[in-house]
Amino acid sequence: MAKARIAILISGRGTNMQALIDAARDPDYPAEIALVISNRPKAAGLDKAGEEGIQREVINHKDFKTREDFDAALNDALKTAKIDFVCLAGFMRVLTGGFASDWRGRLINIHPSLLPSFEGLHVHERMIEAGVKLAGCTVHFVSAEVDSGPIIGQAAVPVLPGDDAEKLAARILKEEHRLYPACLRLLVEGKARLTGATVTYDESITASGALINPPIEQAGG
Ligand code: GAR
């Protein structure tokens, strides 16, 4: 079967982009990374995509008067490259509701928190400040609001004594790199689907077990 054509939208270093590229190198992976677009000309991820021989494009938001114009240019590039699914990977531009609805069910994002908690910016600092004991990341369909939309998958990690934002971010990022390719695979294979406002899964997809912090064995539980 032909592989699904994926575009990855980035603004920065592109480690999630790299994780998707690495996953797609497996001949059994159902998708190929056909295009990387950055809204920032100097995004380090662009160099990495170039080294991988992947088609790259810069669509600089500063060249457009309105969000609608920028999103129209984005849409043109995606349509020209015959893209099936779009993955936002550290893409720090708010997309218009029109764009989100054009790509409904085919546009996903990764965010470094267990949504709907801690959407937005400075997430790791805010989680440490709030004293949460579990943190994590979320892959979700993109809707008109920032960091919202039906959730496809989440990975949880403990927040440990002595964590600062940097240490916590590194622990979460490691899981982002596992979760994103796995969720994209489910989507492309039709094993996770957008059904109205929620996501439905194949019967074969189930979860078990709990991550408890502090561990109950150590707490004498
Ligand atoms: C990642 O942690 C991603 O979850 C986050 O930006 C980082 C990009 O890193 N995205 C958001 O905060 C979206 N609201 P990367 O460029 O190395 O993939």
C-alpha cells in the first residue's frame, strides 16, 4: 500500500521532527516524511531535514500581513506536495480556525503536558511551581484553540525531587519522541480516528497499569 505523505511544521530545533523521520525510516512504518516547513528561516530543524534529504520550505510569517494569508500559503504548499497528514512539532504559530477545519482529522500536534492541564508556554516551570507529581506529553488533533482538540495519546512521567524545568523537560521530551511516531502510526493506519469531538480506537488498543508517584511500595502502601 502507498505510504501516507506527511508534512512536519517546525519553528525550532526539531527533535520531534527527527523522531518522526527516524520512525519513518523503518520500511514497515506506514508513512513517509515528504515535506518539512518552517515559519522561521533560521530554525535548526531545517538543517537536520536537509541532511536527511527531505524537501524543505520556509514560509516566513513575517512576509504575510494576516494570519489568513500565512495559512493560505501554508495550505498551498501542503496541497502542492499532496500531503495527507500534517504534524506540528514545536510549531509556535497559532493557526486560524479555517486552516484547522480544512485539515480536520489530519492535523495533529504534540504538547509537553498532560492536556488539558498546562496548555500554552513555560509549561515545565509552571508544572514545577504547581507541585504536580505526574507530568507528561499529549498528542492531539488540532482545533481552533491553542493546545486543544481531541486527544490521541498521552505519556506520563514522574516529577522527581530536585527537578528543575530543564530536567523535567528532558524527561518529557524523551517520551515525546516515542509517543509522537506511535500516535501518527495509529492515525495513518486508521486505528485511531476522529469521531465527532473524540477519538475512537480499534478494539486491539487497550492500556493497563498505573504510574503512581511517589511509588506506593515505597510509601508502604
Ligand atoms: C516540544 O517539547 C513540543 O512538545 C513543544 O515544543 C517543543 C519542540 O521541541 N510544543 C509546544 O509547546 C506546543 N504548544 P522540538 O523542536 O525539539 O521538537
